[in-house]
Amino acid sequence: MSEKPIEKMDPIAVDPDFYAMNSNYHTEPQDFASETTSLASTIAKGRLENGRRYQAIKDDDYWGPSDEQQFEAFEIGHMVFLVLDHNEPNPLFSRSYRQFAKDIGTGQGSWAIDVADLYPTATVRGVDMFPPPVTWMPPNCVFEVDDILREWTWREPFDFIHMRLMYGAFDPAGWEKVYKQAYDALEPGGWIEQMELDVRVYSDDGSLKPSHELYGWGDMFIGCSERAGDRSLRTHELMRSQIEKAGFVDVHEVKYKIPLGPWAKDKLLKEAGHLQFAHWNTALEGWAMWLLTHHGIPEPWSKEEVQLFLAKIRTELKNPHIHAYEPANRVWARKPTLEEQKAKDAKIKDAKIKAEPSP
Ligand SMILES: C[S@@+](CC[C@H](N)C(=O)[O-])C[C@H]1O[C@@H](n2cnc3c(N)ncnc32)[C@H](O)[C@@H]1O
């Protein structure tokens, strides 16, 4: 992890002893039947399409499925980020939660559950359009099914708001609304944190070549997302400026390179890469299916075309000679304290008085 731009970060050293990828993780589509959801409602049943289940809380084309296979992928993704942030200074590990934390788009709910476990005196709320498939949660963790774009009605001021992998969830107006609502809902001095992946894949040593399917992977999906109602997957590029624009101060940003597979020499990156390989294998179809069957070019793809393409991607992911990685970044920032806000208001007032023409 580094504060430098990705192109200035050190190349990831390759482990010379790494020859082959033997995965113990699932590489085949899973059984999607729900075992954990007991809510007999349309919301819990979702909407089925191409063998995947999507949210049904609103008439909205969010690209990602909410089904058991994708929940399993979220869980592995959660582990990737835990490994990457091991001992790192970010709010999850270095700050103590005083009262109320909130996880927007909680998915499987793993972040909310872990934070509630770590901070038993805090109340942690996880919100998603689809009910998280949890059978147990700590008593201080609450899950709610809601559309985060609706007006927020939570009464308590939060001291921490978290988002992760919300890429492509909203159009620019939606993002503006989410950051504004987050700002308003935080108490003075409270923090917001967001972690996002760049869906494009790179290599430092040229081992990923234009002839590989993985080479154009990210740009293809960014194109699909931008045709899908301007809900770009470039969230990682835009979030910092949008968070600043919403009024947050003390803005921090760190960047990561996440290897796709255990090819890195560094122990922590090897571990993260192993998990990221499993994350990809489990998540691939969910990432690709809706975007390609609705917004693929030159024409929307068929389910079979998507699956054929994903088979090629899986083969490349297992190729030990491709040293591919995906960048990610984390931004965290603070709502001004009351004193900072008063000083800012006084400055604005002064500037206005000076700008007014004297009688
Ligand atoms: C890619 S998943 C990430 C889940 C989780 N944050 C994680 O890191 O594992 C994005 C989640 O955001 C949820 N989501 C998307 N749009 C939403 C909205 N308008 N309101 C609430 N949740 C939303 C989706 O249902 C999905 O569970």
C-alpha cells in the first residue's frame, strides 16, 4: 500500500519458485438456491435472470447479483482487504468507534459484523437493497433493507460511514446525493471511508499482453457500465474529489496493487493474491453476466457467449506466467469539527462583506 500514484509504485517482485496454480477454491458455478433466507417476500426472492438472482426492492438496474455465489465472493473479497490492511493505519483498525457506524451496500454483511465484534459498545448498521444472508450477528449489529438513495431517516448522528466496492452503483447525481447524505448524517469530526477496485488489470513486467482477454477486461466493463445509465465503474477515480466536494476535510488516500494469484514474492501480497484468485473465480460470472447481456457490444451478449468468454478468463487466471494485478484505493476523510466549521463560516462571511460594494 502506498500514497504514490499506481504508476510510481514499486513493481511487484515475482516469486521465482512459483510455477503452477492449484486451487482448492471453487471454480465452477455454485448452487444458487437460497438456504439462509427465510423472509417469504418479493424482496427476499429477488428477480431471477440468466440463473442469477438480483435485487427486487426497486425497479433499478444495479449490475450485481445478490445470490449465494456472489455472497461467497463478497466474503472472500472481505478477506483480501483484511490481509491487505493488516497493521495499516486506516480508520477500521486505528480508531475506536464511539457510537454509531454504518456500512452502505453491506452485501454479505461481513464488514459490519467484524466491526461490531471489534467495537462492542458501538452500534453498527449495515444497509443493502437485498437482505444480507446472515444467521447470526453480534447484538450490536443491525441489518436493514433499504435503497440508500432514498432520504435517510436514521436519527442518531453516525461517527463513521463506510462503503466498499460500490463501483458502478450510482450515476453522478446519485453519488452526489450519497456523499451529501453521509455528510449530513455524520456528527462533526466523524469519518467517511471508501474502498474501491480499479476493474482494469495490469502487469509490471509486460507478462500481460494485448493478446490476453484479461488485458481488455476492465475497459470492456467500464464501457458497459457507462452505457448502463452513466453508472461508471470508474468510482475509484472519482471518489476522492467527490468526497472533498461534499465538504469533507483531512482527506487521506492510499493505493494498493492486488496480485491476481499467488505469484508475488512478498508474503503478504502472495496471501492476498491467493485470495484474490479465489475472489475472481467466484465473482466472475456475477461481475460479467448482467453488464454483458444488457450492454455488451456490438450487441448484448447471450448467456452462453458470456460463459465461453469467462472460461478463457479462468484459464488466463491460472496461467503462472501472467503476473497480473488489479489496483485499488482507499479514501478516508473527516467532517469538519464544530470549531472548524465556525472558522470556515466566519471566513465566508468576511469574504462576502469585502465583496459587497461600500455605500
Ligand atoms: C459489490 S457489492 C459490495 C458488498 C460489500 N460492501 C463488500 O465489500 O463485500 C455492492 C452492494 O451494494 C448494494 N447496493 C447497490 N446499490 C444500492 C442502493 N441503492 N442501496 C443500498 N445498497 C445498494 C448491492 O446490493 C450490493 O450488495
